[in-house]
Amino acid sequence: MTRTPAGARTDLPFLRGRSLRPAQQPSTPPVPGPTAAPPPTSASLDLSAPAAATPPTSSSLDLGAVPAAPPATPPGGTSLDLFDDEPAAPQPPDGGTSLSLAAPSGAAATPARSPHGHTRPLRHDLGLPTIAAGERRLLTEHEPVLELTRMQSAAGAIEAKVAVSNPTEVVLGIVFETADGRESLVLPGLSQQGPDPRRPIFRATSGGVAVDLRRITDIHRVLLFAVPTRPSKQMPGGTVTVTTYGGSRLEIPLVAGPTLGAQALLSGYVVEGRLVLRAEHDPYSGTLQQVCAAYGYREISWRDPYTPLV
Amino acid sequence: MAVSLSKGGNISLEKAAPGMTNAVIGLGWDPRTTDGAPFDLDASVLLLGESGKVRSDADFVFYNNLTGDNGAVQHQGDNRTGEGEGDDEQIHVALGQVSADVQRIVVVASIDQADARGQNFGQVADAYIRVYDADDPHNATKGLRFDLGEDASTETALIFGELYRHGGEWKFRAIGQGYAGGLANVITQFGLQVG
Amino acid sequence: MSPMAKGANIALQRELPDLSGVVFGVDWDTGGERVLDDNLTLLTILVGADGMALSPEHVVHFNQLVSADLSTAQLQQALGGDDEQVEVELTGVPDDVAKVVFVLYLSEGSGSSRTLGQLKHLVVRLLNLDGGASIISSVDLADGLSAETALKLAELYRHSGQWKLRVLGMGYSSGLHGVAKEYGVPL
């Protein structure tokens, strides 16, 4: 992929040809025009489940890949793109991860209740790959997504570590939005723990970052990123591993090459209590500020394009 | 169908196992899955004379004295953790060979070092003791069984019951009396010196 | 009645023939130790005859508050002084559930390690789901704990067709791993 410091991409026509999505649903907010240089926008994730009394609406969780078949959208559906399609991440040739979170047709509108009033929240089968305890999985461009179970999303911590030949050349950080809508980030050298250092959810570790899943109910979404430390901002090649309490291990390649200061690695959304992870394989690099904005973290204040105010 | 005994229950095996001549006393339990000292349950018998006491120390058959009454009573050995399928400890009693002056055979279950280890029957999963006929091919589902964790839960020793002579036959009386303080506490009442 | 010792059991429906449900409550005292307080986590497992969790949907915890069969539900906010409470509708527990096991474990995601031996006090109790009257309470289960990071508190189980409660107070130093392994809960 070609990258230029000015941000104008020369490979867009190629990408757009590959990423043409049939029956693209209207997205909110509007997609910027193809010649726009600014970083892509993304919308927030709306998981409003269809309510009993209102006409069925469809919430489509588009994880940025080409859908194999466009999901049926009833009129008036609200469909939200999480990731703008330009510049798009490399598209898998087949197999989509576009999902409709509409309740299955014919499903009871009201959830079952026990005599004492126990009910379970609506559960939508996202149909995403899962991972077993102790299993290793390379998150490729073809299969970038993984869904953790409710137990996996609640046990111990998720630990991300970088494996490169010279560990001092890159640090990992994590930008996040909590369930109450606050955004912040953790980055060694800047902010070791957050959002509240006395009771952190996220913390820098030796070699990476960790997320305390005892606090999963306080998390809305996260983005793991890498920052090269060399003055040249050159990213070393290597691997980033993400490990769960059960010993499952995800591997994300760290691609050597020039950067503008930061590289998005893995995004995560908490969907109905389950952590959905997506390796970004994003060739677009930017300053840390640009990367945060590109992924929709717009509530953070910046000292300069590389330094957030935390 | 094995008769499940409750504390204080009193059942005669006369009808359930008529003419039983070779009794098996079986003790079983599940090995410990939690941290801490393993559960070491012990089966033992006391051979009592007319007086209701043992004739000698040799009449106490347990993990440290495996043979009693000239071989009529045979302990199959100590299991210290409960590993293994089926009964973890067995004592065989050839009733036809028991000396004439032995009138009662008392059956005891206990936990070794229970007090030091802070253990009781209630903490041991699936702990039971039973008596059944060695010669009955269907004995797995017959005989008498006491679930130690249910009625003797906070205790560490239990007199399960006794085989006794009556009118020329052997019968069984269920007792189900639990004790704190372990095996030592039980056997002194039968004339044994402890320590 | 006097507090139940570790290993003790009680036939619930003998005392209360009409008992349709219970609330299991846990009350602990960490002496104000915040990391301990924040990481003590309750786990309730509906276990089949084979000793294993019926399914991952039959495991109740803060991120899965209600079991698949709806009988068992952890309260988001415990009432009346307990730190955590779980409601069990006994009449709604499926027939293939042999017991309901209540486990307390220390979540290990904070980077600081603690043990249950650091607890000053730990008591469990059972209330009538109907009306909230107290049925039993346990002795202090913190007694004798040291390196344990997960503790089987108690279990509800069926015996001769009746529901009983047994107090356990036995644990592992292997934390949630140990519990998950014993009951077949996939991590």
C-alpha cells in the first residue's frame, strides 16, 4: 500500500474497485467523497434491539468487510457503518462480516420471564469465529474478527504484548470509551493507567497493555495501537500477541515500515456482554491524533498530534 | 436395590441377604479436588466377645492390622486418597469361619487425622460405607449403604452397624452413630487402649 | 438455629415444605482493602449428574446474570447488607441439574494479587425467596483460609427428591482456573 505524508492516497481507485459493496445501506453520518483527504469517519455503534411495541428496525453491525449477501433491510432501518469504506482495509474476497442484529422474524417480542421475574437480555448470534482456551489464532486479513464468550469476556485480563527483536522500538497503547461515554487512553510514558488511576480498567504492563475484564461492564469499545519510538517513526516488524485468561492467544502481524507516528492494530467492541475483536490490518497510518479520530475517538483533547491530554 | 440407611435406622439384613456367609464391608469416597490434605477415610471392624468388648488388641482389624481371627477377617489395605473406581477400601468377613466366641462384629468408618486436617464427612464427596454379600452376583445394587456426607456430615467417625449372631445365624443391625474426635474416640468404648 | 459448620447440610423442605425459592447471600469483610473488595467475584454453576456445568449458559456471574433456564439470577445490587446475592427458583431448576454450586473467586485481572486468606470475615446465608426470611447462615468461612483464590462456598443439591444445602468452604489456590477445570466451564 502506498502512503504519503500528505495523506492523499494514490491507491484509492484500486481499493474502491475491490471494495464495491452491493446494496450499500444508507449510513449515518454521510460518507465523505472519494477525493477527500481527511481521515475516514466512523459512526458509533447502535445496538438498539427492536422493542416490543415498535415496528421492527434493523441495526446492522458492519465490520467493514464485503457482505456475502446484503442483509434485508426493512424500510426505515437504521444501518450504521462502523468503518468508512474509503480508504478501506483490504477486503476479503468472500465471506462477509455484515450482520443484522434485527430479532429473528417470528421471535417473541417479549423475552421470557420466570415466575419471580428473571429474564435474559436478547442475544443475537453474531455468527463470528470464536476461540477455545489455549488455542492460538493468527488474525489474518481474511479472518480478522473474533468473538469472545461472555465468560471469556469477564475472566481475568486480556494482555497485549509486542514481540519484536528490539522491544524498545515500539510501545503499545490503548484508546477506549467507557460505558458512560468517557474517552481516554493509556500509553506508557504518558499515562500508565486509566481511566481512574486508583481503580484502573486499562494499564500499561512491561511489553504492552492489559485490560481488567472484571470491569467489562464498564467498557464500550477499545482500540489497541502501536507507536514506534524511533525518531524516524519507523515501525519494526514483528507480532503483537493478545492473550486471554484461558490461554487463548491471538496474533496480529506488526508490519515493518514508515509511519506517521501510530498504527491501529486491534479494535474491540463490547456487544451484549461479549468482546468482539477485529485486527485492523490498516495500512493507513497517521499521527496518534489522526488514528484516534479515524476510529471515532473524538472526545480526547490533544497537546499536539502525538500527545493527548490525559 | 441398596437400602440407604439414615442415622438411627435399624434394618435387618436377614431378608435382604438370607444366609449370607461372606460379607464385604465396602468404603468409598471421591478424591479431594480442592486444595488441602487429601481425605483419608478408613474402614475398620471390631470383633466383640460376650462381654461386648474385644478379646484382645488383635480383634481390631484396620489399616495397621489387616488380618483378624485367624484369617476370617481380611482387610484389603489402606487407600489414602480415594483414587480408584468402586469401593476404595474393603474388609472381607468369612462369617462361617469366625470364632465361636465372637458374638458381634462392629463396623466403623473414620477419617484419618480429621481434627488436625480440619475435615469431616460432609466435606468428602460421595463418601459411603456399605455391607453386602460377596457371593451374590447382584450385590452391587443390594445390601445396606450409609451416605456418610448426609447424616454424619460434621462428624469424623461413625459406627455404621454390626453383624451379630442370633439363633445360629448372622444378622445385621444398623446403627449410624456418628462421633467427633475420630476413630480413637470410638474404639475405647470397646475395650481398646489407645496411645 | 446455630450457624452451619463446613460440611454440614440441611434439608430445606423439611423445615419449609412450601419453599419455592431461595436467595443465597454472601457477606464479606476485607477490612477496607480495596483491591480485594473490587475483585471478589461470585460464580454460580448449575451442575449436572456428571459433576459438570450443564452448559456455559448455565453459569451465572456479573457478565451473565441469569441462567439459560431462568431459575437462577444474580442480583445486580444485593440487598440487606450482603455483598452479593443470587436468587434460585427451586421449582424452576431443570431436572437434569443435580446441584447449584456457589463459588467465590478472586478475579486476577488487576495486576495485583490477593488471596482469600486476607479476608477478615466471610459468611453465607440462605433466605426464603418469598418474603426474605432468613433460613440459615454459616460459620465464618474465612477461618483457616490462606493461599486460596477461589472457594466453593456452598451447594444446593437434591437428595431423595428434596432440596438440601451443604456448606463447603473449600477452595483452590488456582483461582478461577481451578473452578473452571473442576466444573467444565470453558475459559
